[in-house]
Amino acid sequence: MSCASAPQLHILATGGTIAGQAASASDHVGYRAAVLPVQQLLDAVPALQQLPARLHAEQILQKDSKDLDVSDWLRIAQATAAALAQPQVQGVVLTHGTDTLEETAWFLHRCLPAVGKPVVLVSAMRPAGALGADGPQNLFDACVLALSAAQAGLVRAGAGCQVLTVAAGRVFDALTVQKVQPYHVPAFSAGEAGPLAWVEQGQLRPARPCCPAGPVQDVQAAEQGAEQDAELWAPGRYQALLRAAAPTPPPAVAWLSSHAGFDARQVRALVAAGFDGLLVAGTGNGTLHHALHAALCEAAREAGVAVAVTSRCTAGAVVPQPAPPWPLLPLPPAKARLELQLRLWLERTKACARACSV
């Protein structure tokens, strides 16, 4: 490693395919995720030794990302916040599975303060040891990105992007990244927004400034002429949830999609099961089947269930309509469900704090 005066990268490992193993090098499907320890991942990338940084690795989880839950997100966020608070740490690299990477990225973006240090999520579509394994290159690129993002202007204290992802050389932020391929590489996209940057031959090449000095906007919505409130997607909005003094259980939020022939019994079953919120991926510009619309109105009126709507379309963002009956979230459904859950969770936490202070 570099001398003691070199900046430090803190690598937090959580499992995923990047740490997976298969019985055959040609098997890209029937493998076990989250097997290899983080030090073995680092040892497989000798080029890391040539970076101008000291690497400190920590295994905080060892799970397939499809199995992550809220307690895992809290653990990841708290470990990341602790690492960022260390003066010698220049950035954090988080190894993760691809399946729910966009949700963890969104959780971190909304819960971590924007301190001007990058948090880079890195993953792989092929397990370690596979033919054409992409994990080693992705891990090297993630460390390059973590060392270069601030200098390149992709990250700035108090600005709108701090949580980044890199895979197949493409850099995205937490707002726009989305897994779009179940098998092939590259697997991630930002739709109309495109990559923020590329990592090429160990160098970061930005596509555009990521952190404007003015209001933070959703890129896709801005391209359609729909300005967003400056605070709407600001980093760190839910920091209170990371404090140990906020142990209120997270609300239960389900994700439904509108479709032809929708059966309203789905909504009634979720209400009867005690769900606190429903995120609905509507057709087109957030439109809903008439039976679904009626069932949601009943659930909100009779049971106080919170409802939010996005679109099931994979490109573009919902354009707000005049006086919508429910909040419209111009996010992909996975992130929109999490955003609704975070909002309700913060409200519950604040209400609990007020009750305890009386």
C-alpha cells in the first residue's frame, strides 16, 4: 500500500455476485452469491496496489442483495457514515449485489449527509472465477472513481450527488441508476440521462457536471421541462433515521402495478394485512385502472393508507397533472416505494418523539 500520508479508501463489503462462486467457470446463473470475503476480492486485483491510496477493508454483511431488508440498509448506512466521518478517509467503496443496488443507493443518498466525499457502489454480473468475470475490473474502477470524483466535480459538500455507482466503466448517480438487464453486461442504465462519467484506463472522464450550484433537479424530469423543488431529492433528508434514538419500526409499504383487468381484491388484502402505504406503478403517465383507482380511494379514506403513484414505464418520468389525487413520484418503482417508506417512517419517528416528550 501507499505511505501513511496517502488518502484512505474505506471498502465496505456486503456480499452479492461480486463475491459469488460457481461450481463451473462457465456457469453464470447457478452460482452462490455472497461467499468470498472482502480480502479475497482485493487480492484478486493486484492493480489496486498501484493506486495512490491506502485501502481499509471491512466485511459488514455477506448476503445476496435480493435478500436485503431495512435493518441491512441501516447497518450499511451507519457504517458508511462512520467511515465518512474519519478525516483520513477520502471516499467509501461499497461492494454490493446488482439486484437491489439502486435501492441501497437511494437509501444512502436520502439518509447520508452530503459531506463532499464519494460513496461508490460496485457490483458484478458474473461471479468471481467465472469466464469473463467483471468484478475485478469494476472494483478497480470503483476505487479510481472514489479517488477522483471530488476533484472532477462529481461530488461536492452539500450538493445533490454523493452516492455513485460504477459498472462496465459507466458511472451513474443514485437518482438515475437502474438495473435494466437480468443477465447481460452492461446491466445498468440511466435512461435518457445517460452516464455521468466513464472510467477508462484508470482515468475518470466526466460527461457533465453532476452537482450544480443551484436547485437540485431530477435529470429526466428536467429534460421534459418539469422543474422539481430544490429540496425534493436533496441528500440527507432522512438523516434522523440513522440515529440510534430512532428505533421506531419501519412502516410496511407494498408495491402494486396497474394493468388491464386489475382485481381490486389485491388492495383490500393489503389493507387487511395492515400495510401502511401503497406505491402504485401506473400505466403511461401514472394512469390507473378504474377498479384500482376506486380501491385506492377506499383504502385512503377508510383505513388511512398512504398512496403514491409513479409509472411502470422504464424510460422518462411522470409529468405532474393538475391537482393529482396522490403524490406523484418521478422515480422508478423500486426507488419510489422506498421513498414512500422513508417519508412515512420519518413521520412516524417524529410523532413518536413528540409523544415521548409530552
